[in-house]
Amino acid sequence: MDDRTTAAGTGAEHWRGVLLTGAGAAAGSVVFIVVQIAVFALHPPPASVDGFFVLMDENPLLGMLSLDLLLSVNNVLVALVYLALIVVLWDRARSTAAIAGLLMVLGMAAYLSSNPAVDMLLLSQQHASATPADQPALVAAGEVLLASWRGTAFLTYYVLNGIALLLVAIALLRTKALGRALGWWALASGVLMLVPSTFGLIGLVMSVLSLLPWCVMCVIAAARLRALAAGGLEPSQAHGLSASGSPLQ
């Protein structure tokens, strides 16, 4: 066994938990996206706060799912996927990986703190027990929640994570870590995320289309990360990991 194989193997062993967690998170992300699409297709979300209050009263779980509860959970999985990819890229593209990681964390924090699913559930419960005179104020509070959810926080999340994905894609293509196919699919998804989903029909279409390359990327990433954790990749495919901290050529 030569030095390159030893270094790659030792590095993968050192980060095995992160790699396997990232692989599982990538697979889970695909499942969550499919479930979320199915929920929206079968039960389109209400168009008003009153509609959400009625839905929350009839089916609290479906109401929270209609407010992207699954997307919030999925974003935690996405963060774990990014973490595993950043570990792989760390010794080959450290600056890019660090910037991508920071943007991802800032974007995820902005979204997770603004998701109104639980807040809307609590408001709906208050609305159901409130007097007719108090209900308009609770409806107004719900409208504020929806506006802030799709406002600055959402745009911050969407733009920062789109940039983070593009940076990761470029680094994957440049270093050839985990194979170029992964980088190309990541790049395709990142390009389609350049227009936020709240920017009219074009944004909505591009947002939906971005899910396909993202899911393909996750499937490839899950297989590659699992193989790398098990020591099943060639050194040229695993050269982002090094026990010594120096890049492997």
C-alpha cells in the first residue's frame, strides 16, 4: 500500500462518522423532498391565514406540513450533506469550502428561525378559543408570520444556500473529489437556484426544476460518501481527505 492510499484511508477513517452521516442525510433528503411534493400535490396549501387556521384546527400535522415543516427538517439533513462534502474538500479547496460552509450556516439559520409552522399552530389554537372581537388581531398576526416567512429571511436563505451550492459544485469539479458527475449535478441545481422561488412564475419553475439535479446529486453523494467511509474509493477519488492535513495529488 503506497503513501497516497494510506493517507486517504486514514483520513476517511478519521471522518468516517461525518461521511456516513452525510450519506444517510443525502438519502433522507431525497425521501423528504418526494414526500413534501406529494403532500403539496394532494393537499395544496391554503391561500390565506383563515385557511391555515381552519386546516390547523382540522389537521394540525397537515397544516404544519403545508408550512414547510418537512423542509425545515430537510434543511438540517442538507446541512449534514454540506458538512460531509466540506470535509472531503477541506484539504483541496479549503478557502472555498470554508466560505461555502459559512454561507450555508447563515442561510439555514435565517430559514429555520423564520419558519412559521409551530407559531401558526399556536395562533390557530388561540384563534379558535378567542372572542369574535379578538380574532381579527390574531389573523393579522398570522399575516405577519406569513409575510416574514417569505420575506427577507427566506430570500437570505435561498440566495446564500444557492451560492454555497455553486461554490461546492465548482470545488468538486476543480478537485475531482468524489467524481465529476457529482459536481455537474450540484452545479445544475445551483444555477437553477439563482432565482428565488418567490420571484413569480419563473422563480417557482426554476425552484421546482432545481429539485431534480439536487436529488440526483444526493443519490450520487450518498453512494460516494459511503464508499469513501468504507475505503472503497480509489485515492484519486478520495484525495480531498488527508490525515496529515496536506493535499494529496
